[in-house]
Amino acid sequence: MKHHKKKRSAAGAALKAAFPHTIPILAGFLFLGMTYGIYMNASGFSFVYPMIMSLVIFGGSLEFVAVQMLLSTFAPLQTLLMSVMIQARHLFYGIAMLDKFKGTGAKKPYLIFGMCDESFSINCSAEIPEGVDKGWFMLWVTALNQLYWFCGSTLGGLLGSLITFNTEGLDFVMTAMFVVIFLEQWLKERRHYTALIGVAVSTACLLIFGADSFLLPTMACILCMLTVFRKPIEKSLEGSDDPK
């Protein structure tokens, strides 16, 4: 009995410490999740689809791309490869979190599954208050962020069914999201290696393979280029914090 009370107390203290770190994510995920849910509805899917996908996929960019995958012809291998390419950055996130996840016990599988860009950023850099359980803190950060996305996606799917409005051009939100990610990466780097590689490779593959088939070759080439030029890219990122 005392053990259960102590466990609840540890979980409650961790929730109280974790929630303030996720407040900025709350606003962003609710808005973007609603946009995704409305986009799914405008594409012909009921609110059940974004609701379930936000639970079992929980990958914003992949979920947007999955809309077109569902509308396209059945191509499981291409879908698998594209999904791996889009989420490949999580391999590096996982390596960086190996030490952080040590000693988290039964929480570890969900921490691995639910790790998104925002959860990684918080769990990797947040200073956990003294006396707060590390595993519970990271679990709440991850769970709260997924809850925000789940609520936004489900609400967007429901609103899309209830409200009639012109959704023409709504799919541009995915393009806008990637533009924002590109600009953030550009501002983060001092020498802009990754941004220039992305633009150059994408343009070349678009010209070579055409608009319908360039995505997979582009992502494969970008992955290879980033691997080859990893050291200068890492040096550029290290120097980006220098005020000079």
C-alpha cells in the first residue's frame, strides 16, 4: 500500500514538473493537429482515421504524407521506404537518448515509441528538479505531447465533419510546415550545409526523375550526403552557438 502511494506521489510530482515544459507544444500541436484532422476530413476520411493515426503513428510529417499514401494505389514497399526515410532522424534521436533512458524500466518502450522532435528536445535538455523521478518526468513529457496531438487531430476531424467551408488549398499546410522546418534549420546552422544539400539534391532529383517519382531517390541521396558530410555538418552546428 505504501509502495503504491509512493509511486502515485512520484508520478504526480513528475507531472507537475513536466507540464510547464510542454505548454508551448500544447498551442502548436492543437493548431497543427486540428489542421491535420480537417485535411483528413477534406480528403474523404472520417474523424476516426486521424484519431487512430495520432495514437499508432504519432509522427506529424508522416501523418500528413500518409493521407496521400492512403489515396494512392496500393504500394506497400514504397510506403514502407518512404515512412522510414521521413522518420529516419529518429534513429539519431534514439542513439542520443540511450543514456537518458537507462533505468526507466517498463516506461522505456513507450518513451521510445512516443519520441517526437519536441519530446526529444525537452527530455534531452530540460533540467529535472531535484527529487523528481527522471523516468516519470520523461514519460509525462512524451504522453502530454501525444495527448495534445491526439486532441487536436480528433477535434479537427470532428470539426471538418460538422462545418462546411471551402477547403481548397488546405493541403498546402504540409508544404508550409516543411518550409518552417527548413527555415529553422537554416537559422540554426552557420554554414547551411544541410539546407543547401536538401535544396540541391531535391532539385536534381526532380529534374531527373520527375514530380511523380523524385521523393524516394531524393531522401535516399540526402541521407547518403548527410552521412558523407557528417563531420563538417556537426562542426557547423557546434559553431552556431557562438555569438560571433
